[in-house]
Amino acid sequence: MAWTECSEPRPFAAQRLVCFPHAGGSSYFFREWRKGLPEFEVHAVCYPGRTDRFGEPSATDLVAMAGEIAEAVRPLMDRPTALFGHSMGAVVAYETARILEAGGGAPAHLFVSGARPAHLGRREAQAAALDDESVIATLMELGGTDTELLDNPMFRELVLPYVKDDFRLLGAYRHRAGPRLHCPVTAVLGDVDGRVTPDQAALWADDTDGGFRQHVVPGDHFYLAASPPYELVREALTAGRDETRRG
């Protein structure tokens, strides 16, 4: 199964955007972004173990998964291609960017949303031994999942297993020393996000030599469900394209 999906190919779009879902999320989370960003060709990463890849085993090594995603993304980089990751997806996008740059294919931009820097410890490390009720409590804390859905037996049977797998995946992740990124990085977070503070998000600046900006927007950890940051993405990528042309 493909690592990315593009529900609306746009052969004449000047740039591409590849979106990385959160823990327990799927490519469907970004399905509407093609409408909000009509000037970009939007792709979304498909993690194994859910939706169209439901029959596949979940990933157990985040860096190894990022390597496979990088190989899938590399052919897309015939046009400027930015990466946008939310929560766990921010860490996967960061590792994907590192691998792409190591192979000589720098992303145009990296957006890290609702996430602490990869070099900080992960609170989800505690999740390796969580039972269902503890995982549900964590999902309720994060927001973004309907409370009635969390009480649904089918949800618990079908969805909780790969949510727990994602928590284990992130908990097992260890940041590796290496070169800083060359691409610009933009951090975005909600002003009432209980999982990451502005001071923590600001430390993403330590991971790049390509310039850093931070935006605090209204909302909780899943601010982008109600208010996707289309304008922030558009402004950052348009500014980057203009700077490239001037250079």
C-alpha cells in the first residue's frame, strides 16, 4: 500500500504539501485541506494499521518508518515540497526531513504543529503499559475525539489498538544527534494546548539553520480541527517561494 495519498492531483500546482497525522490519526484527517489550499497539491501520509492499511501491522520504529516515508516523498520533490506534521506527526515529519536532507533533497519548509521538539523527552513514553481506560483518559485530555465515540465498544475494539501502538511507537523513539536541518521551520500551537507550551515549541529553533517562526493560535491541542492554519501555511510558503526567486 502507498505511504501517501493525494485525493486531488494538481499537475499545475507550483508546490506540494505533505501532511503527517497525529497518533491514532489517518490520512483522512487532512482530506479537506485540498479545498483550503487550492493552489497546492496536498498529499497525506498513510500510516499502517488503519483505514486502507488496516490489515498491516503497525510500525514499531519511528525512524525506520520515516525512512520509508522519505522514499515515497522523494519523487514528489520535483516541485518545492513542504512537510506539515501534527503532534506525533510533527516528529515523523521532522525525521523524514532529516532523511531527505541527508539524501540531498531538502524540503521547502517544515511545519511542526502541537508538538514539543524531537530532542525533548516524550510524555507518551509512559503509554507503553497503558490500559484502555488510561489511553481513553489521554485522548480526552488531548481533545479532538468525541466523548460519545470514546464510549463506543466498536471504537474501543477497532481504533484503540492502533492508538496504543502509536503511543508505544512515540514512546520508544529516541532522538539521534546529527546535523541541523537546512529548511525553514514553523511551529504552530493552540493557546490552551495542555501538551506543549510556547516555550517548549520555541525550542524547535534549535533543530534548524534555515530560519524559525512560531505562531500561537486560539484553541487546544486539536486547534486545527476547527481552524486549519491555511493562511499560516500559505504565507510561509509564498514568502519562501518569493525569497527563492529573488535569490
